Amino acid sequence: MLSKILVANRGEIAVRIIRACRKLGIRSVAVYSEADRYSLHVKKADEAYCLGDDPLAGYLNPQTLVNTAKMTGCDGLHPGYGFLSENPGLAEACAEQDIVFVGPGAGVIRKMGDKTQARLSMLAANVPVTPGSEGNLTDLEDAIGQAARVGYPVMLKATSGGGRGIRRCDNEQELRQNYPRVISEATKAFGSAEVFLEKCIVNPRHIEVQILADNQGNALHLYERDCSIQRRNQKLIEIAPSPQLTQQQRETLGTLAIRAAKAVDYENAGTVEFLLDGDGSFYFMEMNTRVQVEHTITEEITGIDIVQEQLRIASGLPLSFSQDDVRINGFAMQFRINAEDPKNNFLPSFGYISRYYAPGGPGVRTDTAVYTGYTLPPHYDSLCAKLVVWARDWDGVLARSQRALEDMRLFGIKTTMPYYQEILQSENLQKGDFDTSFVESHPELTDYSLKRSPEELATVIAAAIAAHTGF
């Protein structure tokens, strides 16, 4: 078993990894920028080291992270998600210093991070992919020719992308307009101008499968998550298992996901993402070579600690269970509590958290790094907490989620919590009938009224008095 891990991340995922390390008797080392000096992960780790004044530079420098791991006597490094979690350079830097990277090898990360290489690998493994260009587009004329072959609408996508550098084109005119835009977005976001083209699956379901694979040839799946409720390709609410799949579809997806993992000799935790069209056909979309934000709901329905399994696999141990041991128990939902104002076009809302109350009760879990008195910095993404709810059945998880959202309180900033309460009341969601167009198809759900509790009113009045008196 690894003895000491550098957690190369911040926020709630860093806290989550530190908790798993503690359960396994592994010492943890946190890193932080000055903007994160008072973050919860710094307080929770066994040791913590500052990466400097720049809010991002330290988190995004592979050599700095690996040198810190070496200096502090770490024999492993966990990248979490985001930042450098899917950067093959970090995995390579770890290998050069004899530090175990908690994730797949650099070659697999590089192959699956290149969307065209990933498509080719899946085609070779007989995993269905969305019709599109076989490789990267050479120029605009190539894009126009490929679009004519597969038929409009099409999606232009950055080869190295993940949620950015994506544009839908319904005709040749839009393709001509969007091609240079996607090139620009891809270059700015990923440092690469390579893009490819796919047939646009209109209003699909977004279904992903959690997989685990050790270094002894064992690979299995932990069933699926439904991530269809998203805004601008960013997930908001995730559900496990999907209420929209039949048992036969579920088994088919699991088989395809394991086939995909074995095709690239995958090790550690990963996610194989698919699109489900209106005809019931699945298409491979991408593979995430890291732990996912939404791994929590898979843990809730299976009882398996995914981060602990990551650490076991990285330590050279086999998986602690077999595919036959994996069972689905109930339903779970995760709500990404973002510091955003849905009533103001989801404008970010960072700042001082004057009060924070976590919800409780059976089947309620909160993963977060915020606390009362913490100032949420503006330098990072807006995710400030993940509310995870489990219940035995679909109606139960809807009701328990509504109650948990009502109980949860974050004062001082605006969040997406009241918006999620509106979503839970949607008839389509309650019937388990939704796709990736759900958010844009229901703009009325942001037209909610905020009812202030007595405590909130007292906070507002106190702030007004303080502003008026100067105290």
C-alpha cells in the first residue's frame, strides 16, 4: 500500500481524497495557492505546502507538483479531476521521479484525450461511435465535405476538448461561420487548433458508465449515470442508475464500457461516456481518464468507495470485488451547488459565506470544502458543494432531494439550489423523461421567487445597518 500521497488539487475533491487516504492509513499532503490558504483541504491534510501567490500557476505546473511530492517524501500523487488530471505530462513527470500516479499511464491518457484517436480505438474494438470524420479536419473545405457526407446537423469539436470548443452547425453557412470560432476556442482553451466533426445526435440522453480496472487484467463496470440535465455542455444534476434505461440497455452499456477499457489496456478508475438517441442506439462519445465529479452517486448505489479503490489499484493490489458482487441498490442524485445566480443568466457569485448549514438525515451526503466564514475565491470554477441524495426508489429520491435542498443553507452568495428545487417539480423529470435539451427547453424554471427565512432577513437587515452606520 502507498504510504504518502500528494493531493494535486484543491476544494472538495481534495477533501474527498484526503478522507479516503485517512481510511486506508495513508498520509496526505495538500498543496495550495495563497488564494486557497484558508481552504478546508489545507486544514484536513496531514501536511500542507504553499505553491505561491498565483492562484493557478502552481496547480498547473507538473514539475512543481512532482518536485513537491518528492521533497515531502510522497510515493504517490492523486490528481483529482480538472487541472492536470488528464494531462499526460503530469503522469510522465511522476514516472520520471518514481512517484506513482493514481490513474492510468501517460500513453492511455494521451490516446483517450485525443478525441480522434479515441474514436479510432473504439472503432477497432467494435464499440459504436457517432458517424463523423475519421481523423482531424484539414481545413474548412474538408469540414464541408465531411458534413455533406454524414448530413446536417453536425458538431464541430476540439480534439483535445471537454465541454469547450464545441459548436452545432445546422447548415453549410453555420459551418463556415463556426469553423474559425471553434479553431480559436480550441487554441485558447487547449493550446491545440485540431478539430474534428461528428453527426449531431439531436436531443440525446447523455449516459456514462463508471469502470474500474487493476493492473492484473481485471476490468469491471459499476453501472451507469444519467448526466442529461446540463447547461452549455456542463452537467448540473446527475442520476444513478438512469431512470430512462431498460435492463437490456443497461447490460449492453456495461459490456461496451468494459470492451472500451480493455481495448486500451486501461488501469484505475475511468468513465466511458455515450449518447443515446431516440431510436435506442448508443454512440461512444469520450472516455474520461480520471475520477468524475459525479462518482459520488455510483458510490451510493453500489456501496463501493471509488477513491479507495483508486488508491488500492495504484498500490498494485487487485480489485477488492468482482463484477458479480456489484449490485444496484436504489437511486441516487447529485446536485452541483454552483455559486451562480440562475435568475441573472447564471452569473458567478463569489464572496464571503456568512452562514453554511449542511442538510442531514438518512440518505443525504454533502461533499464540500466551504464553511461558515470562508471566502469563496473568484479564481476557480463556481462549484462550491455537491449535494448527494439516496433513496430506495425513484419517488423517494425525488422527495428526499427536495427536502435536502430546502434544509441546505448558504448565506452570503447566490447559488443554484432554488433552481434545482424548481427542476425537481418538473413533470418531465418526475416521469423520468428528459434529455440534454431539458434546461434550454424549460427557461421558465429560472422564474422562481425567493422566500427569505427569518434568519436570512435578519442577516440582510444587519448588513444594511452595518453599511449605514459604518461598522
